[in-house]
Amino acid sequence: MILAWWREIAIAAALAAAGLQTVRLANEQADHFRTKAAHAVQLQRIADGTSQAAQAAQKAQQATQLAVASIGTIRTQEKTDAIADNSARRARDLTGSGGMRIPAVC
């Protein structure tokens, strides 16, 4: 009789331990899923921020390329104008039609 009583107590203790373990595991799983959801939100924020930064960098790069191209066009036109002016002066000097005026004080 005492042996049966101890066996019942042992079985009840094992069942209680199993029940506690099940509850503990369920709580750990719930905590894990909450953490996982929080991390997913954080990762999405990081991804959004990275995307915005990449778009801003691309716009800045395009603006820089446009500015450099504009400067290149201006410098090319200035060079072309200077070459044309030099050619015209050289032609005038070779023909002697340009004349040269030097202001002098006597």
C-alpha cells in the first residue's frame, strides 16, 4: 500500500514536472517569437534607411556628373572660341591688315 502510494506520488511528480516543462517551453517559444518579430521590424527599418541613403547617393552622383558635364561643355566652348580668336589674329598678323596700336606719351 505504501509502495503504491509512493508510486502515485512519483507519477504525479513526473506529470507535474512535465507540465511545468511544457509551460516553460511554451513561454520560451512565445518570447522567441516576440523577439523575432521585434528584430524583423528593426531589420525593415534598417533596410528602409539603407534604401533611402542609396537613392540619395545616386541623386548626388547624378547631380555631380551633370555639373562636371556642364563644366566640360563650357570649357570646350571657351577653348574653341580661343582657338578661333587666335587663328583670326594670326591671319590678321600674317596679312598685316590688323595693325597694332601702342598708346605712347611723348
